[in-house]
Amino acid sequence: MSEADLDAEKYEKHREAGEILAEVRDEAAEMVEVGASHLEIAEWAEDRIRELGGQPAFPVNISIDEEAAHATPGVDDSETFGEEMINLDIGVSIDGWLADTAVTIDLSGNPELAEASEEALDAALDVVEPGVETGEIGAVVEDVIDGYGFNPVVNLTGHGLGQYQQHIPPNIPNRAVEQGVELEAGDVVAIEPFATDGGGKVSEGADEEIFALENEGSVRNRDARKALQQITEEFKTLPFATRWLDVNRPEMALRRLKQQDILHGYPVLKEEDGCLVSQKEHTIIVTEDGCEVTTRSR
């Protein structure tokens, strides 16, 4: 197969992942209501992705109020939604080629904060074209969010997407920066503005339910060996959840793999002032005259 054919196949798989993801995101968002189960919605969305022919690119993130990223239900999670701000962040993989999207469902009575991240994303997409610098995109995001009277989350960024790689260069900042990277036709990136009524920075919390393979290695413990085999074969370098492991005492197996520096974890990221965070994200392919949004509702 020629390089041009390989490229064409890659982009078709990105598009297929995006089409599946747009459908699942919209359906999952409709299920979010006061009293609904976090775990049931996360598992429903992950199973729906598989049913439609994809694989989850990472565990469904369900971030509540001050949480911004990396929150996913645990094995026996019993949490339900209240009158909260809820961010759903979902990804799809087709043979490792990815799509990534997020949406805020506001049950907290703060619709303008959700609108701020959505409008910022729309404005960012309007300026994307070959040659535009990532810092210019960040300036547009910051300007829109500032206009709503909120702050962008400055230490979270959009990112490139590679095969079995969820975060690769270029980073797409959510604020103006002087030195950026020029986008090129063919780049596949996820742009994801985060808006907050707090100071605009997140830090790591104590909870950790998402992990990814970092280094090759071996362990003597039987459950840890079995977990590592599943991780290597099924998830490769993509993030996975504790609840995805088919082993006894998965928490213990993960602890041993982390101790050997085979895995790294993703602690839940929280707004440092304890304030609300909204998020909106699309995956795009940069084209000669703008961009193609792969995760837009059909």
C-alpha cells in the first residue's frame, strides 16, 4: 500500500471514530439527569462504542463541579448525579486512530459557564487553517471566555492525536501565548476550552482510577502479570480504567505495576479554588482551507 493510500486510510479511520463518537456523546448526554448512575452511564457509553464498531480510546470521564479531567467511576461506584455541573469526555479508537470529544451538561443552574466553553470552541474552530499559530487559537479562546466574565483553565490544553497516542504535539493552549506552533494541513488535533468561575488553574487530587502503560517490564505476582498481559494486548498505550481489568483484586495488581514503573496513573484534576469547570471539545482534521470537524453531530 502506498504512503498516500495509508494516509487516506488513516483519515477515514479518524472520521469513522468521530462519527461513532458524535452519536455516543449525544446519546450519553441525554441520559444525564439528577439521580442517574455515573457507572451505568459510563459503562453504557463504552459498550455503545463497541456496539457501533469502535473501541473506547480511554475510560469515559465524568467530571463533576470543580473536577476538570481524569474522573471515571470505580469498580463498584454508587454515585449518582445531583444538581451539578457535569463534563462528559469520551474517546473512540479505530485501529488506534482516535477521536476525542467533550460536552458540559449543566444541572447546577450556571448555564453561562457552559456556554462560555462552547462559544470559545466555536470561535477557535473559525480561525483554524494551515499556518495559524496555536497561540493565536489560545488568544481567541481566552478572549471569548473573558467576555463571559470567567477564566480559561490555563494549565490544561488541547492536543494532537496519534495512533494509540492520545496526547502528542502540538498543544493547543486555552490562553494567548507568544510562541506557538503553526498548524499544517493534515494535522489531527483536539481543541478543548475549559472555563471556570475560579482562578483558572487545576491541580492533582488524591483519586486515581485511570492508568496507562509507560514502560515494558515484568512482575512476579500472578494477578499483576495477568493484568499486564491484558493491558498490553487490549489497551496498548491508551488509558484504561481499573474496572476494565479481568483480574482478582485489580487495585493490588495496579499498585504492583506502578511500583515497577510499568504504569503511570492519572489523578483527578480539580480547580484549585474549588470552583466550577465547564468543557467543550471537538476533534478536527486541518484542511487546506480550514478544518473538518470529525466529532460534530450528524
